[in-house]
Amino acid sequence: MLYPLLWLLSASFRPENEIFNATSLWPSSWSLDAYFRGWNGLRVSFSVFFLNSFVIAILCVVGNLLACSLAAFAFARVPFRGRKFWFAMMLMTLMLPGQVTLIPQYVLFRSIGWIDTILPLVAPKFLAVDGFFIFLMVQFFRGIPKELDEAAMMDGCSWWRIYWKIMLPLSIPVLATAAVFTFIWTWDDFFAPLIYLNEMKQYTVMLGLRTFTDSTGESDFGGLFAMSVLSLVPIFVFFLLFQRLLIEGIATTGMKR
């Protein structure tokens, strides 16, 4: 499992002529040329790709946490007509491949002038489109005693205040889980940015990595491997930060309950 990562790390420090010729994981000579070449070797600095990916990923995390938690709270706690029907319809979206809705979505976004912007990648997240996270949060909310809602309503709390003051503080573990998965899936997404982003200055990290390979000419594999190593760092850091938050959230939730 670790060998491909170790090989990738080793190849990023090798001279270009040794990447596919050496058999040892230990480079004969260490060089940072691939990192400098990869970072500044394209028409646009790789820092722009990192910034674009960070902006898109953070906005997607915020959108998913807000919209999916609100939808899940409504399905789990708020009584309204047709709740079971709409919940079943939401579950059906989990069985629908994303490729089925790709063309209608592209036509919609093109008609409102959103192509070559980050809006098609970010805006749907604020409309609770990820049924998996809604279902995950609904199951978690159902495990929280309803007596808390009843006591809060007796004290004059509205549904919004119950959601904001009671449900969210008790839901840190599931929110952290949703944040981690959303960040990783958004950061690693290649297909959606490829469809909606055309200008190189709008590229994400995954699209930036593609520019190092050229099927008709010379490919800079050293720069590709170096930037691939750097692209893994935010995912590891984000996961480690939220892993600590997840542990603290579980402990705090246990004491509150």
C-alpha cells in the first residue's frame, strides 16, 4: 500500500533521466529542481491552482455543512406534510449516477453564464445536493433524544434556535465527518472542473497536474510527481486537524448527553 507513495516521493527528488530507469527507492542524487520547475514551469504559477482548489474546497465544505444539516434537521425533527415521501425521493438521488444529470446541469449553467467560473462547482453545495451527507446526518439526529426539543420548545425556542443552539453543538462528530469527506472529494475531483473550467487561471490542482503530461510532445514527469506530492499535503493536514476535532466532539457529546 505504501510503495506507490514512497516511489512517488522518491521520483520527485530524482534527476529526470533516472525516474523510470532506477530500481532503488533511494535516489542516487537528491535534487529539488522538479519542485521549482513544477511550481513555476507553467504559464500560470502552481500557487494559483492551489488557491483555486482551496477556495472551492472550503466553500463546498461550508455549503455542505450548512445546507445538508438544515435538510437533515427538517427530515429528522420538524413535522411537515409529505416528509416521508420527500425523504424517500432524497434517498433515490443516491442511486442516480452523476453522469445522468451532467448534460442538463451543463445546459442550465451555460444558460445563466456560469461556465468558466467556480459557481457550478460551489453553488449546488449550498442547495443540499449531497444525499449521502443528508442521510448520514438524519441518522445521527435521530439518535439525539427528542426530550431536548420538547424542553427547548417549552422555554420558547423556535425550530431555528433548536437547530442552532442544540442540534449543531451535539453534532460535531457527524459534521466533522462530512467536512473531511467533502474536502477530500472536492480536492481530488477532476471531472467536474474539467467540464466547467476552461481558462488556465481558473484551474484546480487536479487540472494543473494534467498540464504536465502531453500525449503529442514532451511530458515533464519530474514536475508532475513533485506537484503530486505537494497536492497530497493539504489532504493529510485537513484530515489530521479534523481527526482531533472528531475525538474532542465525541467526548464532549458524551458528557453533554
